[in-house]
Amino acid sequence: MKIWIPIGLVVILAFSLLAMQTMQAPNYGAKYNSDVILYSTSWCPNCAQTRAFLSASGIPYKDFDIEQSSTAYQEHKSLGGRGVPVLLVKGVVIQGYNPKAIQRAYSGS
């Protein structure tokens, strides 16, 4: 009987994490009239790679430095940001530099 308690906790934790991953992201895209929002810093090399990728792909975006704007910092945190870059692409949150995920979210496939 004691073995079911830890297994039950694992199942509850797994469902909680799944629910967190599928939560609807705040609608910052509408707030800024942009399909792509980038939360970044000026010194981050992955942020620079993300900017270069977006520009080279012809994807318009809004870029907010989380160290320069308290609003950007709060939005970054509300999206589950633990580092930079964090992108919000058509409602999909992408953590880190991930060109394939950006393309997939932007194209809707």
C-alpha cells in the first residue's frame, strides 16, 4: 500500500506539468500588434542569433530587453522565462534559440 503514495504523487505531478505546458500564453502579440515577440538582453549571443534568424527569414518581430524594461521583465516571467531568449510566436512560447520551433510556430505547422 505504501508504494502507491509515491506513484500517485508522480502521476499528479505529471498531469500538473502537462497542464502548465498547454496553458494559453498571455496575448502580448495583440498588445504589441505583432505575431512575434522576443524577450532578450543586449549581451546574449543566443538573442543575437535569434534576431539574425528572424531578420534573415523575413519574420517581423518586436524585441524587448528584459534588463531595460520592467514591463518586459514581468511579461518574460509570466511566460515561464528562466533565461533568454524567450519568444512568443503566434501564442506559442519558445525558450532559447530554436529556429525549427520558430518556423513551425510562425507557419502554423
